[in-house]
Amino acid sequence: MINIEDFKKLEIRIGKVKSVEKVEDTDKLLRFIFDLGGEERQIISGIAESYPDLGVLVGKEVPIIVNLEPRNIKGYESQGMVLAVIADGLPVLLNPDREVPVGSLVS
């Protein structure tokens, strides 16, 4: 269990997918570029099996954790984490039920 103060340390913002591509020589990894409203972030995520048509992801608004330490994954710097739920054994991205400004703080 964590307390509310620990939870408040997470900075979760809405990012809009500008581009996405498969990471070469992997089955699960995707390289996202997110627009955070005046800032772009590259995030590597292991959700490729859920999205064979990457075109459906472009333009999607997704909550991302933006204050994680960057991590090197397969030669790319991942600058955050996308939020997803596991459904039927596969990750599914979360997204707002209507369009919101990119960079909006999730609270």
C-alpha cells in the first residue's frame, strides 16, 4: 500500500500520439512520440501485440506518467510510461472519453 502523498508524486498528463512505429527486432515494443502541449516525449512501450494497425493510435490522447527517470530500452531513451489496462491478456491503452487539451494534468 502507498499513501496519498506517494501517489501525488506521480505526474500524469494527457499526451497526444504524434507518431508511432515498431522497434526493430522486437515483437512487443513500440516507439511513440507524444505531444504534451509545447513539449514532445519519446516513450517505448511493450504493447505492439495489441495494435497490429499502428494507424489507429495516431491522434489518440493517452495518460502518461511524465516524471519517471528516463530509461534506455533497445537503444532508445524512454521518457515516461503510458497507462494501460490488461484485458483478455493484452494491454489496452486508456484514454479520455472526450478530447481534452494536450498536457492536461490527470488528477
